[in-house]
Amino acid sequence: MRLYAIFFLLLVQCAFAQQASFNNYKTPDERKWTDSIYNSLSFEERVGQLFMVAAYSNKDAAHVQEVDKLVRDYKVGGLIFFQGGPVRQAKLTNRYQAVAKTPMFIGIDGEWGLSMRLDSTYRYPWNMTLGAIQDLHLIETMGEQMAMQSKRMGIQFNFAPVLDVNVNPKNPIIGNRSFGEDKVNVTERALALMKGLQSQGVYATGKHFPGHGDTATDSHYSLPYLPFTTQRLEDLEFYPYKRLFNEGLASIMVAHLNVPSIEPTENYPTSLSYNVVTNIVKGEMGYDGLIFTDALNMKGASNYMQPGEIDLEAFLAGNDVLLFAENVPVAIEKFKEAYAQNVLTEERLAYSVKKILAYKYRAGLNKYKSIDLTHLYSDLNEYIYDDLNYKLYENAVTVIKNDNTVLPIRSLVNEKIAYIKMGDADNTDFVEKLQSYADVTVLEEQTLPLYKEKLKDFTKVIIGFHKADGAWKNHNFTDAELEWISAIAKVKPVILAAFVKPYALMQIKDFTNIKSVVLAYQNNAIASTVAAEVIFGAIGSKGKLPVSINNSFTVNTGIETETTGRLAFTTPGNAGMDAAKLTQIDLLAQKAIDGKMTPGMQVLVARNGKVVYQKSFGYHTYEKETPVTNSDIYDVASLTKVLSTLPHVMQMYEHGKLKMDTKLGSMLSEFKNTDKKDIILKDMLLHQARFQPWMPFYVATLDSTQHPSEKYYRDHYEPEFPLQVAEMLYLRKDYPDTIVKRIADSKLLPKKQYRYSDFTFILLKEYLERVKGKPLDVLSDEEFYKPLGAAHTTYNPLRKWDMSIIPPTEIDNYFRYQVIQGYVHDMAAAMEDGVAGHAGLFSNSMDVAKIMQMYLNGGEYGGHRFFTQQTFDTFNTCYGCEDGNRRGLGLDKPQIENPGPTCDCVSKSSFGHTGFTGTMAWADPATGVVYVFLSNRTYPEATENKLSKENIREDIQKVIQESIIQN
């Protein structure tokens, strides 16, 4: 009975289905080619053009042969590719096109790029994430890039954008695939994506007509029921289609939905409905583009009809292309039967086939070229795609609650911040970025009481909710997580950062005690980075909610937060630098490691306040047991001078407590009656005070066997021997005074000229501690590192950090006779209990960059001013250039004529310092570049400085300068 009913329905429809001839050609040549191809095809071959069949590049040979047969024997008009890889798919595309009589359409579901189906390809944000973005130009650019990638793969159709207005939070199949619940927002973003795709010659496909956004049923498994009036459909579901139809949408896809108001036949899919496809889409809405069915193997359609019958029904309904037919040979036979019985006319067939052929002509298939496999992977993953992706996430991140403007976190001085993870997905990227801004403690407890106990001493709690980054994954909180969030928020200020679709937040019934909510939408590296940036004010939030969460947080809610001036992260391209050029740093780093110049290193590059390159290479030692990470802390050696001591001197100069002509005799009493009493501060900072370049203070403390003498050392702590110079080695407490006295008693060089010496900064440390009444490590931490958020910058790191994150500096066989790890390498600094003005500091590349950026900003960072631009300029001046002294006041400068200590490509206004352990920090006001290089080149022994001889640091700096794109 079912077959008779179908046949009767077809007879009824065919009376109205006879189609006027297709005549919508763009050019005479298009008409000529279309007619020529059409006339060359048999009836069966013409019917074959209607089918776009499924193809996979990750299946076995049997599948390939099956597709081969469909292409060769049944002349199918196109392929829709599903899972696989780009190179495999490209090879198969070339293979299938080679045997096709007429070049085929190639299509793909690429809603967020080719990666929706293919591995090793570029992944853009989900539509729901894009729904938060207010800058529509970014979405249009995304469409352009997606089209470029599609064309490179020989693809003519991207089955996007999704036009479904997702007003049902329980929708199991659309959800993140929708731009949101507001019809205008959905339309604007879909239009932008469409324009981008079609501007580059790839056909966009609006889907899923009439609208799949308000159902809790997945049409892949059953037929969704939409009990809406025609007025409701006109007002909401049809709205995006009407707008895009007017703007030239190339094609649409009709969904399998049960909508009685527009198709009264019981349980009859819209995809098979003549009233929906022909009367409404073509007639009332006047759409003349290509019309696809949704996949005909989906249960929303296939449950109600047999293969072959369903294809014919869909075609007679008015569809042009039959997607994912289950049995093409059977379907073609059904078409032949219908044609023989006058159910199907030549005019109806010609209309769709000629439309298909015309579209092929416009796509360039009249001059088909096979896909060039050369550089395919790199072409699909160009650096410019990273640039846009970063911008997309930066513009999407949304703050929906911000009580008392808790965001951004401004002052870090009195903050103690905890982080608690919820959800079952990876949180590594988020934690790493949080800890790059502040000392954030990760808490991992099993019960709520334990959390409450641990949180007593903390001022703020960041809760990160991380779920797997999949468009269809479960993103729900557990009951325990909801309970814990509520309980913790009652006792501590909570910042909730959610890396999930907005609907997950509907589970939280009361947001009253949660101070701030940051919605990052997805759980990946970039989303994690921008969320951390917003929390600490490196960037401001711009996004707006694409859907409603509750009555307080409705669609379009979004608070724009302020920025604090902290270092942000971005791609090289977004900072005006060539990312491909910067990859040469990787080669130079590997050259250094392979050449045994250093076991490992950290390299960071920032420009205009944004970190564009931050990588770690190699291992802590040549034994290759512990890889270097970005959070590891290195002994920075003489960088201590500019990272610790010099900022204090700048402040004291600015406050009038030190002047350039302040004399050493007035600073330290030990020098009042010496030949050094009249040495002025300016000459000390310029390294022209006639000091000896170096003095091996430790030698005097060795016995006759050249080992530490019992007169000066103990192997354990004692009140009289409290200064730990290494493991199980403690120095007599009065020895730092001896160092000062020995400097006071030392001979001055005969001539006032540039001669680098540590003495200046050894003495400045003594002066600062006496004037300020605190040790230098405490002073630097309180006055600089805490406000800067430089939590990984410290003297004596073993008092704060585990040895496992500190690369060793040397196997000492001349003084301490052990592996020096976690203790300062410099002997004099070690003899000052690890705290000296010239050495002793440990840090990582990010923290060093903060201090250098502070200098570059003229004494300001993160909303905190440390000293004025005028003060900095005073110190960053070459006062002795005419006399051959390149130095600024405490700051190193480029050589006056020849390269060194930099490449010869930085400006004369640039400044920085280098360190004996293989470190360098340099900033250039002319280009806005900060460059940090940290290593332990002194391991296992320090004498042969191949790193310096091979100019590795300088060569990297040259690469950085050459990467700057000249406008």
C-alpha cells in the first residue's frame, strides 16, 4: 500500500512539477558549454549528475573501488567527502575526477573549516563562538580563508553557513553549530561567512531549511517534529534565508523535519515536500539557487521510504542535488521507471541538470585541473590563518558578570590567587598562561572541606571549567562541581572561567556570590590564552552572549573590560612580523644544542607589548633527562644588574636620593678614606670608574688543597656560618664585609676608560640595603617583582621552587666541587648568601620580558608606574660614545661601530644586557621589540664559550629584526 500511495502522490505532484527550462546563465559561453555537455549525456548519465555520493579518505580499498564504480559506471555528479586526511583526499579526488566523464562537484561539511572532516587541516572556532564576535569583518575574512583552503583541495561546495536559529538549548545536533538564538545576529554572521566564501569562488550552502534550531531531536536518528505556525516560521526560521537569498546565496540544504504547518502529510520530511521545496522556497521566496537535500541516508528521511524511492521523491519535490544517496543504481532505475510513466519529464530533469552544469562552469570545472600535491599541507596551514584565529578568539571571549570590577585583576602586590580545575578535560594551557601573569597556586583536593581549609589564605579563586573541545560533547557540570562552586563562592571571591558552550552555565541556578564569569566557549590553547589575558587585563573583553543563559544573562549580554598594559600574546603576523622568518630561530637553537654550545634554552620575542614567540629547546643537561619548559628558571647571571639593582638606582635618582655626581665615599663609609672616595655614580654606572674588572674572592677561602677551608666553611648551618654557597657548604657570616673591604683596598686602573666590572653593582647592593634597611632580594620582590607579576624571578630559588625546574649551571671542580643547581653560579654572589647586585637572580623568559617591557614603556607596566620616562631616558643614554664607551647608565648598548653585544641591526636607542651563563635581554624602542635568551651554556663547564664565539644570540636577534615587515 505504501508504494501505491507514493506513486499516487507523485502523479499528483507531477502535474505541478513540470519545470520551465533553465535559463539563468551568466554568459553565452556558460550556456554553450552547459548545452554541449547536457546533449552529450544519455538519460542515465543525466540522472547521475543529480547525485552527490559519500566518499572517505580513511576507508579501505573496497570503499575506493565502490566510489570508482559509481563515478565510472553511473556518472555521479559529485562527491561529498567525510572523514580522512588532506593528502589522501586530494589523491582520491584526482583519481575519481580522472575517470569522471563530466568533472564532478566536490563538497564538504566545513562549518569551522576543513578540520570538521579532515585531520591536519586548520580549525576555526565553532559558530557559537563566532556568535559572540561583534566585528563581522573577521568572520568574513574567515570565510575567505576557508574558501582558499577549499579551493586548494579541489572543493567547490562548503556546506556552510548554518542558518539555524538555535532557540532550543536542548538541541542535540545544532547547538555549537549555530551562531546563536537571535535571528538578526545569526543572519549577520552567516551573511559575513557566505560573502567570504563566495568572494573566493567557493559556493556557500545555507542550511538546514526550514530551520533545525528549535528541536530536541537529532534528524540523523529520527524525524524531528516542529509544531510551529507559518507565522512563527516566517518571523524566525525563514528570516536568515530571506536575507541571504537577496544577497546571492549560492545554494541551500533542505532538512528532514516534520513541520505540519507547511507539509500536512503525517510524518513527511520537509526534504521530500513539494510544498516546501517548490511552492515555498522557489515560489514564495523566489529562490533560484541550487537546492540540496540533507543526507538521504539520515533516519529522519530514510526511515520512511526505501532507497531509490526517496531519491525520486526528493527530486520531484524540487531539489536539484540528492546528497548521500544510499543506492544510486536502484535510484537511477526508479528515475527511468518514472520517466517511462511520465511521472518525470525531460523538462524537469533538464532544469536541474543544466543548473548543476552551469554551476560547474562557474566553478571552473569546464577547465578542470587536478590538485597539485606539492606543499599541500603547508598551503592548508599558512601562518596567516593563525593570525585570524587569534583575533577571532580575542573578540569572542565574553565577560557576563563583573561585580566590583574584579576584572581585570590590577594590583598583584597583596593578591594570593588560587586556581581550581573542574571538568574532565585538559587545563594545561590555561594554567600556564595564568602563571605567566602572577603567582597562581593550583589546588587539587578531593573534598570540599579540604578545599575550604586550603583556601583560607587566598584572596581570590579562579575556577576553570574545562570540557573536551568537541561540538557535540557533553558539557555539563557534575552535581558535586555545582555544589563546590556555590560553597567556595560564599567564602572567597570567585572568578569562573568556562571553556564550554554557554548552555552549560544554565546549570548554575544562583550566580549571586560568583564575582565574575568569563566565557571562553572552547577548550583549546588560544581560548585559554585569551581568557587568562582578560583576567589580568592584557586584553579587554569584547564578546556578547550569542544565547541566553537565564533572565539575568540574556542574549547580547557582554561587559567590556579594561586593559592594564600587561604583556599580551598574539601571532607574529598580528604584530607585523613574518612568522616563517621567525622559524629560523628554531634552527639556530638546534644548531646551538647540536654544537654542544648549551644543553637547552628559552627564547622569547615580544613586539609592541605582545609576545609573538616563546619557545623552549633542549634539556637541562646533555644527558637529556629533563626537557626545558617555559616555566623553568635559569640563573640569569649579569642580567641581575638590570633586572634587580638598576631599577632601584633609577628610583632613588628620580626621588633625589642619588645624583649622577654622588660620590662613592658618601655612599659607603668603607670608601671615605680611600682613593675611591671621589668616584661618582655616573662613572660607576658607565663602567669607567677605574675598578678592577674582576677579583676571585673565593680563592682566598680555599685551603692548600684548593678546597673550601674550615676556617671559612662548614658542611651544615651554624649561626656563625649561615651563608649557604652550595649544598652542604656554608660560609662565615662576616665574609661579605670582607668582599667590600677588598674592593676598597684594591688598586684602581691607571686610566679612566671603559672597563667592565662587577664591582659597581656589588657596591650598589650594599648601599641599597643600608639605605633601605632590607636585603636586596626582599626589596626587589616587594618593589618590583610582585607589582610586575614576576613570580618566577627570585634569588635563592630553592627556597621557593623545586630543583626540578632549575637547570644546573656547572659541574664545579675548583670551588664548591659539586653540580651547581639552584645556587648561583657566580662565586662572589654565592659568597653573599646568593643575593648580590651583580648576579644571583633566577628567572624565566616571560618574567625577564616583563621587566624589559617595563623599561620599554618608560618605567610603567601593568598599570603601575615605577619611574618616569624622563628618568629612564637619562639612564638609556650613551654618554661616552665619543670616547669609545658604548654604555648607558647601567644599561648595555650596541657597539658604536662594529657588531656586539648585539647584531649590527638594532637601533642606537636599544638597550639590554648579557650574562655569563649564556643569557641576553634586549629591547629596542625603535621597533618595539623585546628579546630574551636564557640558557645554561656554562654546563658542564664554563671555560669554552662557544655560544658567544658562534654568535648564536646575535644571529637570533638578527632573525628577529629581519622578520619585521616593513610597511
